[in-house]
Amino acid sequence: MSYKCRTCNSNSFATIFNFGLMPVANNLKVKSKKNQVYEKKYPLKIILCKKCFLLQTEDKVSVKEIFHSDYKFFSQYSSTWLKHAEFFKEKIYKNYLNKKDKNIICEIAANDGAFLDKFNNNKNIVYGIEPTKNTVKLARKKGLKIYNNFFSKKFARELVNKKLKCDLIIANNVIAHIPKLIDFLKGIKLLLKEDGISSIEFQYLPNLIKNLQFDTMYHEHFSYFSLHSFNYAAELVGLEIFDSEEIETHGGSMRVYIKNKENKKLTISKRKIKNINKEIKLGITDIKYYKLFKKNVLKIKQNSLNLINKNKNNVIGYGASAKGITFINYLKLSNKNIVAIYDKNPIKANHFIPGTQIPILLSEKLNFIKNKIVIILSWNISKEIHNELRQYKKNGLKFYVCIPNIKELK
């Protein structure tokens, strides 16, 4: 059976990028008794639907192998993300919700509850949905009501039966992680009140292409959205984007505000129309738009290898993120090229980068490191990381990012 587009069911595709065999990015490993790191590798191919122009990862890995009880991503360790949550709360209250009202608010993929917690007060009914058990434990410690489930139309119906239809559904950086996209959107439609809204954020495809963010392409990301491709999917289920805005998170994201199509109280903004027209001018529905991506990524690969090889045995990395893991495996790096990866998340420490023997160490141990090149792999929060690590420059550490080009951070 041939693979079909997760939005429109077409089987007509163009291959945009082929990584070959890659490990599942967030599945950090520990060494066995034989001093080896074992994990499966799967094909990672990025394809473009020629009908609806959804860029997507061809399915090769089950969702349960990606989002499991030992998931290693936690929102609360990023100060950038916590500030983003606070700004979002203020904007939502200013434009859409009344602080005096009793609002029902749900976050899909609530992770450790860092974002949802901003809305938790005596007036609101607040709950989250999260499939990974270890992040659910942290969220519940914050006093949040969390359902340990994958979100779907079926589960949305269960919530409706509990009288939990929403004034606001938050779904930030989750839509890319959904293999059954249409079922997911049908669930949102079902869970929204008639005049409810949903705010959905995703890494924005034009920025991914322009800034060569190839390391954001991994098995955990099933789709890479433009406004056009998301709008196409939303309209199929009776939802409508009434506003959209570009935001800075994750190297350039898009936030869309959606409503039930039957809700006529909210009109389509000029900003959404402007953003759609901008994509048309870019050529988002023309395969030619995607052709140079591979060629330019190969340049990044070569330039990064040149930097690493020039400083042989003198390079370390910072940020054991999925981005970093993808970067390391695509460049086929090992502990002979990069001595170690440092990270401030204690749950990631004492593990190894999937596909390699590169150890992950706590960032506080950088205090003992001298005269090294540090590649910041989590480039999307490189300012935050650079400010936190600036103190170590006295030890002769030099900090670099490699995407979209090689740059030393002064």
C-alpha cells in the first residue's frame, strides 16, 4: 500500500530531503554493560504533497515509540518559553477572554504544565491533555488537572460528555507531532464551544526553508506547515483561521487563531489575508520553491564539518535537544568529533546522544572545561543559552551556532 497524505489522502509526492536512517531523536540512551549504546534507526524522508502542499515526514515510526513514559523534553527548563507563556496569557485576555468570566481552558500536549499554569486560578476551569507519563507527574505537582491521553476526536467526545467544552483550546507546538491530522482537528472542532477559539502555534515552513532549519526535521515531527497547508486542513473539518501572526519562538513560528466556521461574530483579519498573499508570492504551492533547500543544507553540513575538523578533539556541544541530535546524526559525528554535549536538564544528564557514544553532561560541569569550541545546538534559544554560559568565557570557551550559517557569538 502506497503512503497517502495525512491531509488530503493524495499519493502524489515529491521528495524534498532524504536523511537516510536516523534514530528517534528524543529517545536518549544509557550504556549497557558491554559499553554500547543500542537503538533502532528508521528511514527519515521528507516529502511534499503535490495536491495540498503539506510538507511531511513519511511515516515509519509508531507514535508510542516516540511519546512514551520516559520522554525527555520539559518546557519548564526554558526561560524563553516561560516568558512566551506570560505574553500569550496577557494577549488572550486583552483580545478574547474576559478575566471576570469563568473560562474553560484546555491545553493539548500540556507537557509539564509550565504554559497552562499561567491560566490556573480560582475562576477558570483549567485542564490539560498529555500522553507522556513523566511530564504529567510534574504538571500534576503544580496542582493542574491533567488527562494522561493522546488527544483525538474520540477523546474529545469523552470530554464533551464531562461538560468540558472550551472557551479556549491551546495547542502550541503539537500539531506537527500529529500523524492523524484530520482526526485531531475534528476533535478540536468538537471540543470548542460555539463561540470558542483555539490558538495553535507551529514552526513556520517559510522560515524553515529560508533559514535552512533541517535539524527540525525528525520522526517526531510528522508535518511542517505553511499557512496555506494548515488552512487547507482546517477547512476540511469546518474550522476557519480568522487571524494569524508570525512569532519568534522556535526560530520563527506562526500562531493561528481558529474558530468554528459557523461562528460569524469573529471576522477574517486583514493580517491573515496579508500572510496568505505573502506565501503565494513566495511560491509556497510551487515545487521549485523547495528545490534549493537540499543544496543549501549540504553547504551547512560541509561548513560545520570544516569547523569541527579544524578544531579536532577540541569541540563540545550545548543542548541535547532533538535539533541537536538530528544535527549530530546527519553529520555522522561521534565522540571522536565532539567530546560531550552539555545540558541544564538533569533528566537528560548521564545519557548518550542516540546513534552515538557522545555523553550528555550537566551544564554546571562546564566550569571545569577550558579552551574549547562550544557549538550551541539549540540555536533557537542561543541568546538565552549564550547569556547563561557567558561566565565560562574566562576559561577560554568560544561559542558558535551553525544554522543557518557558521557564526561565533561574541
